[in-house]
Amino acid sequence: MKKINLITLLLLLSFSALATLNVSNTAIPGGIVVVDFYTNHANPKAFYSNVPVYLQRKKDTHWQALVGIPLLVKTGGKQLIIKDFSERKIAFNVIPHGYKEQHITLTGKNKKYVNPNLAHMDRITRERPILAVARNTFSTQVFNNSSFIRPVSGVITSPFGFKRFYNGQARRPHTGIDYAGKTGTPIKATAAGKVIISDEFFFNGNAVFIDHGQGLISVYIHMNERLVNPGQIIKQGDVIGTIGQTGRATGPHLHFGIYLNKTVINPNILIKDTPKL
Ligand code: ZN
């Protein structure tokens, strides 16, 4: 009897070890669309715009696809391709969302970040593919995450998705959340994962990228110090660096971003205890 209980307990433990993310469907640009489907296949795959998508098994034959929607997407009808024993399409809809405008003035030495000179352009061109490869990582490694946490406790000074203008010139919308904080404030890993980048870049300054598996990547930018190395496995809440003002930053803060199927999405959708938009 005792032996059976022990086996049952071990089974339960191994089952509970396979945590899944609890994500609410947010079918807007910069959101995550949650697509439920059912299959007997042990290892289904799903694709959105030909890019593999994050999949999780909720229970038995019930699976869920978490689809990152680009900020600059054309809203309307979209399709997810499921590949199991055959191939099928699941339709979903993306609705518009009005993101606000933000105007930023860069002066003095920070002006180089508006119109970088040739030497800087060289460096930017060198760094661009390195960052793209990291953002586009799709690993099959499994990490035990059920929700993400805030990397720092500071107030949000610039939310996700703001349409940005630097000295009046339109630039990409804001691809993350900016948290205020003093230089040297510890930054925590939002979830368990593997460090894929810990390096210094022109725009990003000191940056750390963490792979959470299946195309889910978190990025931490403008750090003062980096305290982790590429290849390192980390737990949720581990300190990975400190807040700083390196790269294109007008003051000390943490820029925190999340990528899903090569698409930047609103981190607040994954973070518990925080407003969703
Ligand atoms: Zn930012």
C-alpha cells in the first residue's frame, strides 16, 4: 500500500512539474491570441505566418497555441496552421487597438542615437543580425513556468506599444515596458530559462536575452551591470543584472521586452498582478 502511494505521489509530482502558462486571449496588435485545439498526436506543431508557434498541453488531448500578434499587423481575419496527423487551419480575428503617441527629445551626446554617424552605423549593422538571431530563437527546451513576474518593482514610465517620435522623427513603436529605477537596482529574471545573450550593444547598451523555450524570449536592456553569461540556466527571480543608462537611454531605467514567434508582444499579458494593457 505504502509503495502504491509513493508511486501515485511521484506521478502527481511529475505531472504538476509540467506547468503551463495561464494566458488570457488578447486578440489585438501586440497581443497574444490563445487558440485551443484537440489532438491525439503526441507532438503537434502549429504555424502562424510560416513561423512555429508556442504550444502547450493543457490536459489530455486539449492543447493550446499562444500566438504573438505583431504591433504593425493588418487587423482582421488570420489563420493558424495545425500539423498533427494531417494539416488543418483554425481561423481567428485580430481587432484594432489605439496605442498613444509619445514624443521624446534627445539632446547633447544623446543626439547620436537619432541620426547615428557612419562609424556608429557600422556597429549597428554588425549588431543587427546578432540581435535578430537571438530574438528569433526557437528551442525545444522545456522550462517550468506558469506565469511571469515583474523584473523590477519600479513604476512604469513608458508602456508597451507607444507610437514614438525622437526629436519629431517617427520611429518604431515602443517594443517593451520601461520601468523607472535607480542605477544599481537589481533586475530579476521574469521566468526560468536559458541566457542566450549577455553583451553590450549600440542602442541597447548592456543587454541580456533569456530563452524560455519555443520562441518565447525575454529581453532586458540599458543595464548597468550584467551578472549572467550566455548558456547559463536560470530560475525565475534570479538576479541577472542591475538598472542602468547604457545605450539609447535618457535616464536610468529598465527596458523589458518579450518576443513570441519572432514578434514583440505586451509583457503585461504574461505577468501576473499587473494591469493587462
Ligand atoms: Zn523602452
